[in-house]
Amino acid sequence: MITDLVARLRQLGVLAGSRALVAVLGMAAAVLLARALGPEGLGRWALMMAWLAYLLQLSELGLRSVMVSEAARAPERARASLRRYLALRLLASLALAITALGIAWASGIGTGALALLLLLVLPAFALQFDWIALARGRLVAAGLLLNLRPLVWVIFLAAAAPLAVDLTALAWGYGLAAWTAAVASWPLVARLASGRREAPMPCGELLRRGLPLCAVNLTNELQQRLDLVVLGWAAGAAWAGRYYLASALLVAGLWVANAANQGALGRFAPYAGRPRTLARELVRELVLVLAVAGAIAASVLLFGELVLIRLFGPAFASAAPVLAALLPWFVLHHASALLQGALAATRREREALWGNLVMLGALVAALPFAALTGDPLAFAAARGAAEGARLLWLSARLFRSRNLERLQSA
């Protein structure tokens, strides 16, 4: 049992360390961007990145998670399905990229820069194969590839700091970082199992398994931004900016949650059809993940205001209470991320989707009351309540005795 715990800690440590470095690089990029662009320019860039985040989730079609799970369980079948995976990803990316100009025109923000960003980045993400290293247990290689894009991005921003950069130059820089990471991952394709021949997964099966995960990821993006949009309408741009900054700091700190989610895709795949064993292993993993999340939250509570002032200046000190109010959401999100990964690993993607829909419904129900107060703390409470609703749903699907008995007999 001690050996198993040490192995789990080592795996989580490698993945979490990689995610932590991504978070550090992301924060360095945020500081460089804020100093280079000022408030208005940073707001425009953040809006462009929001569009990119939504369209990346749509272009992925949930297929990356499907291939991670399949490569961990049946690598020969994953290799046989690689061409179909790429065809679907590239077609989706192309279709979304073609609409980029129309979307940019409708949004009224940096039309040329946004179109360029989408045209450069969507195909690069489709052609990135870092997921092969993750599925095959090569965690160090996966971590290096994960950090390559943000590292190149920070180097570009640091080099451009003395210059007067605009949004178009930033789009070229981000595209360079995305393609560098993609090309570096290409040798991994040769390492995917090439033994006995297996029939590829039909495109219908890939989409049937992937689209619910795509919807899960898309609702995650909505959950992270919907409260900010409503707050901007209710309390004005200044408080929206403070709320965005507090939220961004905590999102950057979700490296343990992201590592737990990605690690679960491979770790829990063998437990498909064994719900009681899965539940037992999940409890052990949950205790570990929540202990780490609680320690991070305590550190934020103690030092959050100091970090805000040192990184962004005294003007942002008033965001400290918002940062503290978002901590319940931060801790609960760790548990939800692990449970979602376990559901995806055991081919129960639709149940993970329903969890996100429960969360989104709870958020939509709570936001009007928060808007009536105009208090950013009420918006933070709404986000935490929505995350709690999702966690209750996911826990019921994975741990309730009636569900365990139904799944065991299926």
C-alpha cells in the first residue's frame, strides 16, 4: 500500500509540477502583457483569447481525451485511428478558421489580429501530439511538451518588451509558440504502438465519445467567464477587471486539478466495468488532491493581497477580498476535475457532461441574485455554489450504492 501511495504521489507530482510551471509561465506572460499593452490593450487581447479558447474547444471535438484514454487501453487501436482523428480535427479547425473573419467583424475587436490568431493557432493545436506521451506514461516528456508553448510565448514577450507591439504582432508571436510545440511533438507518433493490426475506430464512434467531452469542456469555459460578463454589466468595468484578475490568478493555480484530471484519463481506464474498485481508488486519490488544494488555498489566503500588490500594483489591492471569496470554488474544482477525468476514462462521458450542465444551470440561476446586489463577492459565491452542485452530481454518479449496483450488473 505504501508503494502504491508513493507511485501515485510520484505520478501526481510530475504532472502537477508540469502544470505548475505552465501556471508560472502564464503569470509571467500576464505581467509582461499588462505592462506592454495597458488596461485597454490587455482587455482587447483577453477578449481575443476568450474567442480562441471557445473555438479551440469546438475544434478539438473532445477527441484528444478519447485518444488519450484509447492509447492507454489499446495503443494498437489508437494508432490505427490516428488518421481519422487528424482528419476530424483538421476539418473542424479549417471550418472554424474560415469563419474567423466573420466572427472578428461581428465582435468588433481587432478584426485582422483575431483572424490571424485563429488561422495560425487552430491547426497547430490539431497537429500537437503531446497526448501520446501522457497516454504511454512518459510523464517527463509530456511535461516538457506541455511547457514548450508558454515558454516560447514568454520569451517572445520578453524580447518584444522594449518595442511597441500591437495585437497583430502578438498574434504572430502566439502562433509561433503554438507551432513550435506542435512540431516538437511529431516524433512521438512513431512511438505509438505499431504491433498487431487493429481496426480503426469508426468516425461515428470517435464523435459519439468525443462530442459529450467537447460539450463538457465548452461548458467549463462558459462557467469560467459567464459570471465575469454579468458582473461587468452589473458593477462596471473596473470591478470586472479586479474580478478577472483574481479569477485568473486562481485559474493559474489549478495545476494540481488539471494534472489530476489528465492523470485520471490513463490511470482509471482499466477500471471500466469495475465501479466498486474505481470508487475505492477514487476516494484515495480525492483525499490526496483535496489536501494539496487546501494547502494552496491557505497560502493564497495568507499571501494573496501581497502578491496582487507586488505583481500588478496597489490599484489592485482591493481585489484581495474577491480572491478569498473565490477559494471555495477553487478547492471544489479540484475534486470535480478528478471525478470528471475518471468518468471520461471509463467511457461515461455523458455523465460528466450532465455534471457540467447541472453546474451551468446552477450558475445561471444564481447570477440574477448576484446582479441585483452588484457585489463581486456575491458573484464569487455564485460560482462556488455552482461548482458545489456539479460536485454533488458527479459524486452521486460515482459513489452512490444504487448506481454502483446498476453499473456492476450492466
